[in-house]
Amino acid sequence: MWRTRAAAACVICRSLTNSSCGIKRKSPLQNLHLVSRSIHHPYYPSSKFQRPPLRISVQLFSSLNRLPLRKTKLLYVKYGFQSHRNFWLARLASRLLKLRYLILGSAVGGGYTAKKTYDQWKDMMPDLDEYKWIVPDFIWELDEHIDFDKLIKALPDADDLAKLLPDFDKIGESFTSLKGFFSPGSSGETAFRATDQGYENDKQYKKVSDKEKIDQLQEELLRTQLKYQRMLERLEKENKELRKLVLQRDDKGIHQRKLKKSLIDMYSEVLDILSDYDASYNTQDHLPRVVVVGDQSAGKTSVLEMIAQARIFPRGSGEMMTRSPVKVTLSEGPHHVALFKDSSREFDLTKEEDLAALRNEIEIRMRNSVKEGCTVSTETISLSVKGPGLQRMVLVDLPGVISTVTSGMAPDTKETIFSISKAYMQNPNAIILCIQDGSVDAERSIVTDLVSQMDPQGKRTIFVLTKVDLAEKNVASPSRIQQIIEGKLFPMKALGYFAVVTGKGNSSESIESIKEYEEEFFQNSKLLKTCMLKAHQVTTKNLSLAVSDCFWKMVRESVEQQADAFKATRFNLETEWKNNYPRLRELDRNELFEKAKNEILDEVISLTQVTPKHWEEILQKTLWERVSTHVIENIYLPAAQTMNSGTFNTTVDIKLKQWTDKQLPNKAVEVAWETLQEEFSRFMTEQKGKEHDDIFDKLKQAVKEESIKRHRWNERAEDSLRVIQHNALEDRSISDKQQWDAAIHFMEETLQSRLRDTESVIEDMVGPDWKKRWLYWVGRTKEQHIRNETKNELEKLIKCNEDHAAYLANDEVTTVRKNLEARGVTVDPCLIKDTWHQIYRRYFLKTALSHCNLCRRGFYYYQRHFVDSELECNDIVLFWRIQRMLAITANTLRQQLTNTEVRRLEKNVKEVLEDFAEDNEKKVKLLTGKRVQLAEDLKKVREIQEKLEAFIEALHQEK
């Protein structure tokens, strides 16, 4: 019975396995445990169990496995088997277990794919760390100041936002109803068609003439142009603000960056060097510039200010304001500022006080550049203007052309202005911006003829008609303005013709108000409505763009040719230098000045190396030469005429006191200052062999003179010196025999020197003696003969009275005169007295010298105060006091020189050198010669060539 049932069960299992229309799938029994199968299938032993073959993934995960289950038709089984048992729970469990593996595999594969895709996108993204400087630092610090958690909590939830959204179901129903309304055959379409037919019927009754259509089209075209013009200006303004934010360097938020020098700044530097190199504006300089020319008061300056977007030039009603060429370099920058080439001060053009200061500075520079007796100057004032949205170019504003010289002007003003204008316009690469006043008759213009001469073909001329608003009001025929714009009223040709309005004539108008007025005028002007002018021919904005384009086109076409020309000039100058100065370095004027400056400072420092002994010897010798005459004539000789030693000493003390209080200190300071000058001059002019360069001689002489002129001796030096000299002269105590002998020697030298001078004077008075007359064949004149006879008579008088006084009495003069007349010599009493002065002086000096010889042995008596001795040597004591005073004064002056005055002189020399270094005219005057000029030309040409090459390279990089 058991076996029968088991066999029936196996038949049923096999039928289940082979059923389902040939679809291969596992039997539920295969999922059972091996033990269970052995129990249910005794004829299918476990030892002989075969594992079902592996199936590929396509079979396992095929979509066919997801087909709905079919009811399997069971075989008819006898012996009481349950025919409706189909194991549906087992099949459902099997499906669920497969679904778990599907979900798990998909999750793992999808996660890996997503991670790989994320890594690829992350590698493709650029590294934005280098651009963090664009974002200010306060953006990164927002989380420190703002609590984002509180902000998120304060926002509404998704449910609250959903309540605020419209009901899309109702909107959908509304669209459905509209769709039905517009469907074919609906009443809505019929209504619209009826309306269209009525409109077409109405158009048939509206007939417009052709002229009105043309007017409407023109107005619409003008409105469209103005609309796009406003849009363009708005976009440019936004762009300007953005560029300003990018270029602006904020000290707190944005990292500082070194900005490269702009092209226009590089080009402007080249022009500045050229203007210094060739002040006369030689035509060999062919670099492009925009030359602004026009009649006086034609509006040149106003046009330039509109291009620069600032009121930067001085203004006047009918008065000549532009007195010299003004080079204006326009470039783009974050701030609207202006600065001069030779100054570091920046003028903020957004502030009215800075604008007023800039206009005043330009006017002062113009007036200073004009020489005395002239009205205009050829010296160029270089100004740089930077600001957001400015067109890059270099403009030169020239003085206005005049037809008549008025009162107050130099007679050659008209010719000078013409020569300046021609010099700038003769440049074949200069762009001529010809300004014509539209409010006056074109026939009265002078500048148009001048421009026609310089540029007959009009290949580099741009014509600008100013004050068009006044012209439209005053001119009866608007076509005349069109003829002026097109150049039909005069033979001048131009690249382009423009019409601008530069304000209402009020000098206080701002640039923005002028722009608004200009735009409003051309918007309502008949010149545009009647197509006499095109939209691109009006407003200073379009003019600025056109001039800038023309300028850069000319620069690109000519700059390389000019660089080659300067290269050839450099080669010629270098060859000339090698031929003329093969062993010398190429030092320009500034380098030569620095070399001379170092030499002069070294020579000043050499003053501090002079020995104290040398200073004191020079000072003592020079001081005695200055005061010896006063000591002998006014102190010693008067005191020596006294009868006793007491009177002698009293007279000496009084005269020495007076001399010390009034003259001696001042004389000593003068001697010290002259000694310092002599030593300084000796060091400055001393040649140092082969190293000496005579090209510095004029500069050294000028520095020496200016330094000495500025030097002032210390005022307190005389007061301290007076006390020292007074104390020295009051001392009479000679301590030893050596000092006594030195005083005698000093007195003898002084008296012998005076005796030689006196004998020389007497020899000139009486003529040569008999030896010279015999040897040299010379004779005496009549006057010398008379004086010789007088001398002989006076010598007899002295021999008769050796103690004679220093002066002759009247009776003695009469006696001498009568004695001479008896010998046939007529003589004047004054001649007798004059001759007596020299004869007695010689006699006195000889007597004093003999007395000195006697006093050599008088030191012993001096120590005893000349008691019990007929020898009196008070004159020796006087000369000792003088000698000691000289030594002490020389020592004091030497200390003042080395401690104070030499340093002050060195300071003065440095100041003079600094002043000369800043004064180019002084350097040009003091450092001259072919060698200097050739070195200067070489330096300028090299600098110009290098800067031109750098500019060309930057220009190519910009392309």
C-alpha cells in the first residue's frame, strides 16, 4: 500500500516538472532538504541525487519568469490521491526570494555606477580655489554673523507652501473648456472670424499717403535707433561698473594684485621721453598722436573735456586760456583720477575741490612755461587721466588759432601758434582733430585752410562741428549745416565728419548734464529726422569711439617702422661714440652728475682729515698778516713815543682793550672763514693726475661758490672769542727764557719786515741809487730828484738830534725848505712831511731792532721787574702778549672749524648738490660738451627703442 502511494506521488511530481507548456523551472521539491526528499522518494536515494544543472543569468532573470501562473492539469491518480493539491504557497515563496536578490543586486550596481559617475564629473570640474580672491572675505564670514539654522526654521513647511499653490485641477478644467471653445466648428472660432472680417473691411477705408508712410517709418527708425542707443549706453554703464568692481583694489576684502602697465601708459611714456629728447618737436618723431586744433573759442577744450568726462581745463570768456600744448593720456582705470607726469599727487575728478585745484595747477604751469615777453609756449604739459569707460588714446590740445593779435599779446603770437600747430600736424602719422564752431560762418574759419595744407587728401583728419544746437537755431537753411558737415563749403577733406553739442554755454554745467542735453537735442533735432546726419555721426560718445579706433589703427600701422628708425639711429650714435671716446664709459648727464657729486663729497670729507697743527699754523699766520699793520701803526708806534715805561704800558693796555672789544674778534672770524674757503677751494681744484676729469670743473666751481654763499658762521663764536682774547692779552707773565727768546724773535721778524717795506717805499720815492743807475742805465725823474734832495736834508736833521720826535715842527719844515731853495730845489711843505714820515719810520725801526738785540740778555732783569737796571724791554713783553693771543685765538678757531663749521659746510654742500640734482637747467648749464650731449642722445634713443619694443610686444599679445 505504501509503495503504491509512493509511486503515485512520483508520477505526480514528474508531471509537475514536465508541465507548463515546456517551460523549464525548478520543482518545488528541489527546494526541499536532501533528507526530506529521501523520505518522500524512497526510490530516489540520496546517494544517487543529482544537483540540477546551473542556469545562465538570462534564464534565471528572464522576463518570462514573470508570466502569470497557469493551472497545471494533474493526471488522474487512483488509489485515493488528492487531485487539487498544487503547492501554490511554495511557488509564491520562491518568487519572493528571487525578488530580494534582484533588489539587492540593483542597489549595489546602481550605487557603484553613481559613485563612478560622480568621480568623473568631479575630475572634470575646474579647481576654483585660485579664484577665491574674487569673492570678498566677508562672504566667507557670513555664517559667523548670520544664524542659518534660525533662518531655516523660520521658513514655511512644504505643507504650507502647497496650500499657497493654485489648484491645477481647476486650471486643467479651464484649459479643457477653452480647447472646446477653439475647436473647429465652435462658436468661439466663428466669433473671431467675424471680428477679423470686420477689421479687414475697416482697413479698406483707411488709405494713407506715401509721404505719411515715409515719415512714420523714419520716426519709427529714429525711435528704434535711440532705443538701442539707450540700451547700449545702459549696458556700457553696467559694464563700466562691473569693470570698476573688478579693477578696484579693496584693502580689506580683495587680495592685492600687481596690475600690468596698460598699453596706452606704455605708449605715453614713449611720447614723454620723446618730448624731453626733442623739445623742438623735430619731424623725425613720427609716432601717432591725436592733435586737437581749431580756432580760438571754437570749443576744442570742451570737446576734449567731454572725451575725458571731466572739467579739467581752465576756462575763460573770450580769453586765451590754452597757452601751451597739453598732452592728455586717456586710459581705463577703477577710479576717475588725473595726475601730472612729474608729480605723484592724484586729483580725484569726482570731487569739485580737486577739479578746481587741477584747473588752477594747469593754469599755473602754463603761465610758468611762458617766457617773459611771450604769450604762448612750446613746452608741453603732460597730464594723465584715468577712469572707468574712458577710451584709450593720446591727445594734444594746442593753443587756438587766432586771426588778429590783440592788446596784451606779444607781436609774434599769431606766428608762434601757427608754427606750433604746423610742427605737430606735419607728423605724417598724427591724427588731426579739426574743431569748427558751428555757430559762426564757415567762411570765417582759419584752421580749415591750415589743416588742408597739412593733410590735403584728408587721410588722417576728423572734422568736428561744435555748437550744433546754436547753429540749428541761427541758420535759416538746415542744408547749410549738412554742407558744412560734408565739407562742401570748403575744400577740406576728412576721414569722418561729426556733430556734437558741448553744453549750453554755462561753465558750471556738469558732464552728465551736458550728455543729457546733447542726447535730448539730437533726439528732437531735424538733422536726424531728415537724415541729414546719421546716428553714428552725432554725440561726443561716438566721436570718442571713432577717434580711438583711428588712433590705434594708426599706431599699429606705424609703430614698428618707427622702432626700426630709432634702431638705426642708435647704431649711428654708438658708432660715433666708439670712434671719438673709445676708452670712456657712456655716462649721460645724470650719471656724470652723480660721479661729480661723489667726488665733491669726498673732497669735503677731506677737510676733516686736515691736522690741527696745519689749521693752527695757517690761522695764526693769516691772522697776524691781517692785524700786524694795526698793531704796529696804532699800538706799538704811538706807545713807543712815550718817555717812560709806565706811560708805555698804560697806552698799550688801553689800545689793546679797545681793539679787543671792537675789531679783533670779528677780524679773527673773518680770517677763519677765509681760511676754510681757501682749504675747501684747494681740495676742490686740486688735480688728481690721470683721474682728473675737466668736465666737472664748472660744476665744482658752482657748488663751491653756492655753498660758501649759503654758509654763515656761528654768531656766538665772536662773543666767546672776545673773552678768550681779552684774557690772553691781559697776561704779562713770561714763564721761561724760551718764551722770552721767542718773543724777541717774533719782534725782530716783524720789524725787519716793516723795515724792508719802508726802504722799498723810500727807494721808489727817490729813485735808483748810483749802482743801479750805472749797471742798468736808468735815471731819476725830476720828482725823484727833488725827493732825494729832501731825503738828504732830513737825514742831516735826524743825525743832529737822534731823540727827535715823530713829527716835524713848522719851523723845521721852513728851515728844510729854505735850505733846499738855497741849493736851487723848490719843494712843497707837504712833500717834506711825507718824506719825513718814511725817513723817521726807517730810523725808528732800526733803533727798535738794535734795542731787541740788547734785550736778548734782559730776561733776568724782567724777572726782577727791571729794578736797578737802565734796560727796559716793555716792547718785548708787548710782542709776547700779541704772540700768545695769536696762538690761543688760532687754537680756538681751529676747534670751531673742526667741530662745527666743517660739518655745517659739508651739510651746505649736500643741500646744494641736492638742489642742483633737481634743477635740470642747472645741470645742462654746468655739464656741457659734445661728449655729454652724445651720451644723452644715446641714452634717450636706447630708452625709446626699448620701450617701443616692449610696447610692440604687448600690442602683439593683446591681438
